[in-house]
Amino acid sequence: MDRQTEFAPAPPLAVSQWFNTDQPISLERLAGQVVMIEAFQMLCPGCVSHGLPQAQRIAATFAGDVTVLGLHTVFEHHDAMSPVSLDAFLHEYRIGFPVGVDTHDQPGGTPATMARYQLRGTPSLILIDRAGRVRLNAFGHVDDLVVGAALARLIDEPPPTTTGCTPDQGCTVPTKEQTP
């Protein structure tokens, strides 16, 4: 199998509100960058003790090489985890990277981005390569060395060369035969 086609394209984010950024963020606009998404809930003990501190370390360590995003993906205790509460939480925990609130198609249901990425819960860590493909989708605590090694590999990969770009379908990554 061609290495270019082994990984699934990252689905778009469905975000109702962004924090720590002046404008909405889309994966399309981040094309060509390595992206890490930390999916969390502010009342999730594993998120507060492991996931978010790790995301903060990655944002500090890989600044300029990795775009770190948070995704507040609430699937329980909806009333307690409102955007107002999230704003205070981000301030108190000094979370400085952009954080989006995962959209709900149905009140009380599974958030849209959580469903698109087939996340099993929180914390979840997603790594997206420069070509916009999901390279890691992990539930629970992921060791720092494992994440650091994966990020180093993604950073070292050359940016994709795209051909055949169309407004309706986007840009396809060329096969080895198409690459000069």
C-alpha cells in the first residue's frame, strides 16, 4: 500500500465557539502544518491531570512546529460545563492555545467532532500530519515520549506536494509516480 494513502483524512472540526483566538480556526486553513488536538472536558480528572498539562508542554516545546488546539467535547454534565465556565477554567489553568467548543447536533447527544473522529471519551489526543491525515487517535493517557517521537517524525516529514486542486474536492496528495 502506498504510504500516502494509508491514513484517513482528518474530518473538519465542528466548533460553536473559539477561545484564545481572534478568528475561527479550520483544519483547511492549517493545511501544511502538523496539528495536535487535545479533546477534553473540564470536569474530567484525566484531562486536568494528564491531557491538558501534556498539551501545554507540547505547545511550549514544539512552538512554531506544531499547532496545538483544544477541543472541549462535552458528553456529560452539560449544564456544568458551559462556555462561561470554560472561559473561567481556561483562565485559571492558564491554557493559552486555541480551544474550540465541540458542536452538538442534538442537545445532550454526542458532540459532532467527537462523533466524526470516533472518539471513545476524554482525554483523547489526535495528531494530524501536514497532508491533513489523522496519524494518531488515542484515548486516555499517552506517554510523553511516545507523543514526542510521533511529533518529531511528523515534523521531519516534508510538506506534501499537491496537484489537481479543485474548489469542490480540495487538493490530492500525489502518488510516488506523480512526484518529480
